[in-house]
Amino acid sequence: MCGIVAYLGKERAAPILIDGLKALEYRGYDSAGIAVLEKDGVFLERAVGKVAVLEDKVAKRGESEGSVGIAHTRWATHGGVTERNAHPHRACGGAIYLVHNGIIENYKEIKSELKSKGHEFLSETDTETIAHLIEDIRKDVSVLEEAVRLALGKVRGTYGIAVVSEDEPEKIVAARNFSPLILGVGKNEFIIASDATPIMKFTNNVIYINDGEIVTVTPSGYRIRTIGNEEISRDPEVLDLEIGIVDKGNYPHFLLKEIDSEPDAVRDATRGRLEIGSGNAKLGGIERVEDEIVQVNRLHICACGTAYLAGAVGEYMIEEYAGVPVELDLGSEFRYRKPIFEENDIFLAISQSGETADTLASLREAKEKNVLTLGVVNVVGSTVSRETDAGVYQHAGPEISVASSKAFVSQVAIMALLTLFMGRRRGMSLVTGERIAKELSAVPAFMESILRRKEEMKKIAARYASYTNFLFLGRKYNYPIALEGALKLKEISYIHAEGYASGEMKHGPIAMIDENFPSVVIAPQDSVYEKNISNIQEIKARRGPVLAIATEGDKDIAKLADDVFYIPKTLEMLTPLLSVVPLHLFAYYIAASKGLDVDKPRNLAKSVTVE
Ligand code: F6R
């Protein structure tokens, strides 16, 4: 989704901004641009396509010397993917340049009013309206940050913005409402960005800008005010991230690197938290509200996409082993239905980025109802992590590929930890707790044994790559994994895939089965094994090709399925952590064999900060 970088310091801004945009590329975008304040005018360049195209254009035009500038990667919402619609946008008077993430809901009204005053618009975007609005206000209010403040008072919608003006060349004004913005405070320099990745190279001193706040940076420092004109005093905090992690190394794609690091993601999620001897989990981030958690009446889990599927696995675990009723919701639905909260209900948001608009809106809805809110979040300092009452960090490291992989297994591992944490405080026996904890500690090594057989899955994937439709089936704990397998395949290979609960096949999807419609059936030897075997038989009776994900040693299944990929035996509730690994590999190898941009699938964005 859209990305913002802005720089004010002593160095040439253009290369820093381009580098910053490259660091944001993983979020997904379709065009990019920069504007740098020069001694005599503004260096503005925009390009459709990759940041490399923009970089090329900037290089061809020659040196840009200025040391203050703003830059943007755009993910089209209002208006097509054209250079004219790419940011930065300029007001017609020529002095003001602006970049924007988010959506301005009342831009049509503002635009028509400004047009009637003579403003001429060059793009189809909602963003351009804010630039003209600031310009209009500046006829009466000369100070840029004050004009921005008054303009934002008229705007309805979501935004992260950064603004510069030719007539105040040593200043950047940035503001946030529902779209993340971070200020990096270096030595005599500032870098503002929509996520931490462009800032990490410069400094680890950061300030998170909150909704409704405006930050102004000049060579002499930064100043934060609210849109209501209240002064805010906030010191930088230390951002805890390693730069080296955001590197593909020798891997052809980040996705393969991230799938390969799934065992580490589970290790890092459980390190120091799993207490095998007492069959328990130590979760420092939620201990403060332990009493409320023990007394929970119902847990409302809310998330989107892959994170929602991690929540779906959690629903099975927590209900079966902790005895806590769970209600699972998609963020996009929760915020619009009228959820009923009872006494002692708890809300739990799961989000890798911690910035997903629908999850965030649902969290705020829950907060309004005075419910205790918890979060399972990967990005440290993200909005969900800051707005929940308590939570558990995933510690999975930055996930760069748009399609989530290591973050998913890390979330599922945390669901298992939560199950122990709640279960052991609500009557789960020591023996059961110990068994779960011990088996969970063995999962990373099991995952590694699967990943050592990557080539085997690559060969299987090659046999299935030419099919155009897939059915993914799983039951109980592996039903969410069937959905995840289908989601991953469709999002990175653009092949139609449907995930279904195995038992639902006979209620519809079986009509599609023939020799050209393969099924991937997750059928480990668990409590629903026999039922999955019946489903495979039904598919084979209709000549449908079957790839089974099965438990090591299960020779019978090989007689039925066309292909089998084996996974080690583990506790039923933990099989999702193993069965998902071959499915992630399957999707990866099919997409890679088609030469697709695996890490940045078309139309997708890493963190979906608009509704
Ligand atoms: C799919 C994928 C998305 C995200 C979803 C939620 O591979 O990555 O479905 O899981 O957009 O994102 P977060 O977890 O950042 O809230």
C-alpha cells in the first residue's frame, strides 16, 4: 500500500528518498515520485512502475542538490495508474507539494468549492485536493504548519501526509489520521516515514506520531501539535530492529527466505515463554491483566486474511484445551455488525503489521464498549500494539514478502501459548499442559525436517503447475490450513483455489471435481483422519487428482492419493504448524515456476491501511 518518506538534513535528499522508497517497495505500489526543494525551484519527478524507473529518470535529469524533500510510493485508489496521478502533488500556485497515504472521503465537496475559487486540478486523485486546500488557506495564514492544521480540520477520512513549501524551504510538516507515520530523529537530520524500514539505516531514535497530530521539522528541531492546536511534548524512543534482517541474502525471493525461517519464527515466538516443567506459558505482556484473562467469559478474536486464519486455529485450540468460548471475526465484518459484548468478554486483535485498517477499526469499536483489548502483533510500536491494553509480540522480525508466511506460524505458536496460559489457569491438568508445551518445543525441529525436503515439494509443485483450479480440503485444526493453502496459492500465482472444510465437500464443491480439478487434502493421522480418507475416496471416484499432506509412516494413503507429502507426527492441535509448511512451499514453487513477482503480487499490499 502507499508509502511515505521525507528527509530534512544536511545530505542530498534525492538519493536518501529513493533509498527510502526502495525500503518501502515490499508494501506493494504501482508508481512513485519525489519532490526536493532546490535553491531555485523544486525538483519533481514521478514514474509509473518500479522505484528503479524513478531512480533512472532522476539520474538522467542530473543532480538534485537540495537537502529537504518528500517521496511516495502509490497504490492507486482514486484515479488510474498514471504519472499524473502519482505523488507528490502540487497545488496550482506552485509552492506547495504533498504526499498522502489514505483516503479523503469528502474530497469531492472540497474540490468543487476550490474549483469555484479558481483552483485548477491536474490529477484525478483525492490527494491533490489537500494541496490546493492548504494553498487556499495560506492566502490568510502564512505559516505552513498552521495552514496544514486548519486544512486538516476540514478534511474527513484517513491520512498520513508530508508537506513542503518552496517559500519555507527548511521545513517539513507531516500529519496522521489512521495511517501510520514515524519520525526518525537523527543527528541534525530527520526522516519521516510510513513505516520503520526507511528509518532504520539512519537512526533508531523514533517518535510515533498519533492520530490527530501534526509534526513540524526544521533544522532546529521538531514540534508536535494536535489538530486541536494543543502542544505535545514527546521524546524519542529506541526502535529495536536489526537492519541485516531486511536482506534477501542468497534467496531468489523474500518469500522463500521467510518460509525457510518458519522454524525460527516459532522458536522466537516461544523463547523464554514456554515452561515445559510446569506445562505453562509465561507471557509478560499480558500478566498485568492475568486476573481478567482467567475470568474471561468469551474471547472475541478479530483479524484479517492470513492473521484471521491463525485466529481460526486459535479458536479450535482455546475452546478445546482452555475451555474458553471463542468468537472469531473478520475485521471488515466485525466493525459493521453489532457485536454483543457481555461482562468479562475480552477482545483479541491479531495483526502482523499492527496497522490493518479493518482490524484497527474493530479494536477501536471494542475499546468504545469498554472491553479489555489484547493484541498479538509483530511490528513493534505499531498502532494495534500501542492501542491495545496488553499484548504479546511475535518477535518474528520484519516480514517483507507481501504474502504472509513466517508471521502466520508465529501467530499460531502464540495461540498455543495463549491456550496454555489460559488453560493452566482454568483447570488444564499439569500432564496435558506438559504434553502441549513439550510437543510445541519440538515443532521447530519438525519444521526443519520438512524444509530439508524442499526439493521434493518443488517436484510435486511442477506436476501441478499447469492446472487452473484447485480445491484445498482440511478438517478441524486443518480446516483453517486448507483456507490458508488456497489463499497463498491464489494470491501469489493467480490460480483459482478454494479452501473448504472437508466435510462440506459433499454439500457443493464435489460438483466441480473431474480429472482437471486437483484437490490438496490435509489428512494427518488425527481424530478426523478416517473422514478425510473417505473424502479422498470420493474425489478419486470422480477421477480428481489428489495431493495429500499426511503423517510420516502412513503407507495406506499413498495407495489412494496421486502424490503424498509427509509431515512428522505431532499433537493434533499442533499439526497446523507442520501442515502449513508444505502448502506454503507448494504455492511458492508454482508461482516461482511461472516467473511471477512472488514477493509483490499484483494488486496486493503488505499492510492494508485503507478500508
Ligand atoms: C496473506 C496476507 C494478508 C494479511 C492481512 C492481514 O498472505 O498477508 O491476508 O494476513 O492483510 O495483515 P496483518 O496481519 O498485517 O493485519
